[in-house]
Amino acid sequence: MKKKYRIKKKSEIDVLFKGKIKKGNSYFTIYIKEESQNANFRFAMSIGRKYGNAVSRNKIKRQIRSIIRLNQETIKKEIDFVIVIKPQANQLNYDEINKYILNLLRNLKIMENENEKN
């Protein structure tokens, strides 16, 4: 993903965590902030050491970045969000990760429906 889609500053991530809008399941939690000043959506990921070793943590982050990249056309602009990855997610394969992430994005209305775009 290009840098314009990333949130790197701790202060910006803390603002998202303090926000009231969040949705989660037993594997992921997503915090969002609408009406961002940016022209594109931006996101960050948070994963703890309890998830596994560095190789497994980096693998799931690559997989989630891939899911976001493949669906970036349907994600609304001017939204910032953080995906928190819980330790139970290490049991999932790529297809299950894709299903849970996209389901959360739809529930939070971050993703536009295909018929809304036209």
C-alpha cells in the first residue's frame, strides 16, 4: 500500500482509539473516525505479541494489507480506521480473514455497496 493510505503517528492512532465508533468480533476489532481531512482513506493495524512470533505477525499484516488493497475501490474516502488483530486470529486462513474483515467493514458502513457507486 502507498504511504498516503497509512496512519503512522501514535497521536492519530490514539484519537481513533478514543473515538466512540467501533465494531468487533472474536478475531478483529475496527475503530473508525469519519470526516478525516485527507482525500483518501487511511488505516493502521495493531497486533500484540501474544499473537505469535514476528513471522506470523508480519504474515497476517501482509494478508490484511492485501485484502484492503484488493477492496480499496469500494472503501469510502475520508475515513480513518485501525484494525486490532486479536490472538485468536492465528487460527484463521486467508479466506476466513478476508470474510471477517470485509464483514466488519460492511457492518461499519466503511465499504460502499456496488449499487451505491453507480
